Amino acid sequence: MNKTSEARVPFSKVKKLADRPYAFTLRPVEDGYEITFPELPGCVTQVDSLDDVDTKIRQVKRTWITALLESGYQIPEPRDNLEFSGRILLRCSSSLHRALVEMAALEGTSLNQLLVQASSQWLGFKQAKSMVMSEAEATTHSVAGSPENWFRQSHIDTPPKKNGAQAGTDKTGLAA
């Protein structure tokens, strides 16, 4: 971001800038959802409910843009989908190239389609894993405070093991 001269900024200018199509991410957190804007560094907010997302997005973008403009900074342009042509040049070893061509032939598809499918599956897996981990972390913290407490609480009051664990202890051997 380049710094310009400081000045009071008209609301119409802020609104026009805030209405531009900036990408955002929505991530579940302990008390709701966190919203971040990768193209607007430091522009972050949180909502309790998904019903509040649209209103909060408009509000936080306007506040962030106003603060930066009044401090003399320029607002970055949103990334345009035109920057992404869908074409990728990929370099790899000749042995990997050969293995991928052979796999595509076995699958009855082109190398390009095989790589698109594999990339999509990998990305979907990473996104799903990230969501599950975020939800598990939020659930663990809201239910028990820490993974250790959750483990301890979830294993208390179970029958003793037959390998000599005494009554009144949990599976970890800790007193109940």
C-alpha cells in the first residue's frame, strides 16, 4: 500500500471502494465465525451467526478503508478472476511425468484431466481437513477447555481394565 496525503474522506468514496468485490474467508471459531480479507491486510472481524455476515462485511470493510484513507494510504485493488486463466505450466521429473501418463492411460483419460482431478481432490481434502480441525478445536475448547481435559473427561467412569487397573480410575490410570 502506498501512502498518500492525509485527509477526511467522503462517505461516498468509502462506500464505492468497499463495494468492490474483495475476496473473504469465513472460518468457524469458538464464538461464531471469523471473517478475513486476504486482499485487505488486517481487515478482520467476527460474527456470532451466519445471518450477520453480509452486514458485518460491509461494516468492517468501510471502517478499514476509512481508517487507511484517513491515514494517507491507498486501498489495494481487488484481484480479478481474469488474473487466473486456468492454464498452469508444470515442471516435474521425467519419471513422474511417465508415471502420470501411464496412470491417465489406465484411467482412460488425458493427462490434463488426471491432473485437474487429482488437484481438485487434494484441494478438497485439505479444505475439509482444515474445517474439521477448526471445528474439533473449537468443540474441544468449548466442551472441556483443553484436549487433555477432554481426554480425561471422556475416559472417566468407565469400567476398569482387566489388566490390573483399579476401580475408581480412568483408562489413563488417573484417579476419577
